[in-house]
Amino acid sequence: MAKKGLGKGLSTLFDDNTIIDDIIEESSNKDISQIKLSLIEPNRNQPRKNFDNEKIEALANSIKENGLIQPIIITPSKNGMYKIVAGERRWRASKKAGLKEIPAVIRDYSDEQVAEIALIENLQREDLNPIEEALGYKALLEEFNLTQELISQKIGKSRSAIANSMRLLSLEEQIQKLLVAGDITSGHARAILSLEDNDLRLALSRRIIEDGLNVRQTEALSRQLQKKAPKKKTPEKTAYDIELEHIQNKLSSDLGTKVRIVHTDKKGRIEIEYYGNEDLERILNLINYS
């Protein structure tokens, strides 16, 4: 049973084909094995959470007629099973079609590589809804300690696009569900995010659906709501507050990340935001800490 590493390297697999097409293309026939379905398990870090049952059923009927034409990609797990790297929809449909084994390309990948490939493949095929995409980036940040800059390089999207995607996770659950269902778009959601008040956000999301507002109309209405929203009274800043704010801004600029100074009469703290081990190491080097 042939096992082969990632020949060209993950970073070079960004061209007109999908990453999975490239992996299969560089695999010879001897790399493709017939694996029992009972030995294959889904990837818990699969960014795609929603599978269309009708499409699975249609694919299962096609597999009954023609067999599974394109192999799935799997990697050995420590428990003796194989984890799906790409092809969970085909695996599900094959089970529904009553197959006992399916063709698969077996590669040795780390958990981080599996998560990256799964996210890249789904993004290339445009299979993810906006919340699934945001959760995929979050998993790479939190579970594998990647920085936004590194994710940007691997995924082939700008850092600002990744940051904007992850901002969607701060929306109320009801609004996130509308995004998942496709009732509103990411453009609508970004306009909703400009509102701080949760009730106003929910009201705006309802207006979008009821009135069929496009993104430009939603942005205009969001600006109107911002003007009408009652402004919170903030205590007048003292000279000391202004000086602390200046120090905070200077630190943020020097360290290249968000810095927050929380101060009271008796004590305070300085919070420095970082994204993963590499970013932490970068900041520690900047403050000459070894």
C-alpha cells in the first residue's frame, strides 16, 4: 500500500487547478488504493459543516451507476483509521450507495497540513458559507498557532480579507444563521457590523430580508441608524488620560499590534495582543526579551 509525502510542497500548489486536482495528478496509479469505508473517518477540522442531502443523494445515484471516478485523499491516523483530507462528500455518497470500499490516495500529512488543505480546497471550490470560512481561519489561528500573515500566504488571500472574514464571528448567532442559510451576504453582514447596538443589528438584518435590500442600500440604512442611535455619554478626558492614550497608540505602532492600557487610581495593566507563537516571538524580540 503506497504512501507518499506531499511531493511539490503545500506552498507551490496554487494554480488554475484545485489543490486536490494537483495531488491526484502527481499521484501514479500505484498510489491509489482500494480502502474499506469502515476504515475511513471524517476530519473534525473539516471547515465545511453543512452538506446538501439532495446533492449527496444525487451523487450516490451516480456512484451506483458509474462507480466513484475520482479518488478521495486520506492520511493515516494514530488509531489505525484513515482521516479524510479531501472528499468527505464523496465518502458520504459512497456509503449511501452501499459501497464497501473506495479508491483513495494515501498521503502522510500533519494535522496542520490536513486543516490547511481542507480549507484551501473548499475555498477553491467555493463550497464554504461565510461562517464556515471564518471558522476555518479561526482554527488555523487558535489550534495551529498560525499568524494572519502566514495564513494569508498559504491561502492566497489578503490579510485584511482574512481579518474581515473572522469579524463575522462577532455577529449575533441569529445573524450568523442568516449568513449560513444564504439569506444575507457577507457584504450585508459587514454593513450590519458597523452598528454597535445588538438590537439595531437584528432590526437591520430583518429589514434586509423583508425589503430585499442590496448591499449598497443596507450600507446607507446602517449609516442612518448610526446617526439616530443614542450616543453613550463618555466622561471628559483628563490630561493624564490623553497622555495614556498617546502612550497606548505609540506602543501599538511600535509593536505592530493592538495594545491596551487599563488604568485605575490604584492599579492597572498593559494588554498586548498577538496571534500565535511566531507573532509572540516577534513581539518579545522587539522588547528585547529573551
